[in-house]
Amino acid sequence: MLRSSRQVAVMVIALANGPPSGWPTTPNPYLNPMKDLDTQCTIEILNQIMEFELAGVVRYTHYSLMVTGPNRIPIVDFFKAQASESLLHAQEAGEIVTGLEGHPQQRIAQIEETHQHAVTDLLQESLNHEQKALDMYKQLLGVVEDASIYLEEYARTKIGQEELHNLEIKKMLRDFS
């Protein structure tokens, strides 16, 4: 239905004066108001994630060098792919830190060396590492949820990826039990 400019002007003025009688005046209970983003806490968690993911690059590179045995080639490829993905995750976290006007740390998280290099040991350590990463992304989600759609989706995406890694490693470990 086409309206004249006069009709549109009358509607704009009427809406500017408040909702017409009979329209609900209470807030919509289905709308969830956004909270303020705790930028400093978000930056701290993202820096921890970045440090942890950079440690993952070193960890998975080390693992790829230590694998021996008949299944060496596919397992080495798996660890190299994990190292590359950890680097990408660290870079993504760092980009968000700088986007929030923070400063990315030049550290990596502590890496424990067990000196156990059987494939099952490496996979179990990988599973532990992936679970810690999952916990960190869940912590990030807890801070950014309902405060930033972008950061919430980023955290949820990483949680999904880490959950998938956990499942993949658990399936790999089944062959060794």
C-alpha cells in the first residue's frame, strides 16, 4: 500500500510521541538486553589462550618428531596439522586482543615434558591439552556471552573445534587399548 508523504509524516510524529493506545508498553520478555563487555577480562583470557595455543605449536611439533613405528606417517601428519591449527588459533586470539586495544603477550604457556614418547602417551597428552583448551574457550564464553555477538560466536566456534579434537583423539586412542 502506497502512502503519501503526509501520511508517513503523521505516522512518524505519532510514533515519536510513544506507542498508540492499546500497544504494549512493557519491555518484550523475549528480548535479552546485552550486557557491557568486560574488555580487560576478555583480553586477559584471550592472552592466556594465545599463550596456550602457542605452546600447542611447540608441543605438537615435538610430538611429530618423536613418533616411531608402522603408523608413523599418518600420526606425524596429524600432529603437524594440530601444530598448524594451534598457530592459527593463537593468531586469531592475538588479532582480537589488538582489536580490543590490548597488547598480545610474548610468552607461551608452560609445557611439561614427560619423556614418554609411545604413541599412546603422546595421544593421551594431546587429549589433556585439548581438554584444557576447551576449558579456556568455555571460560571466554562465560565472559563474553550476551556482551558481544562476535566474541560469543568466536568462542562457540572454538569450543566446537576443541570438542571435535577431543572426539578424534579418543577414537585414535581406542586402537591402542
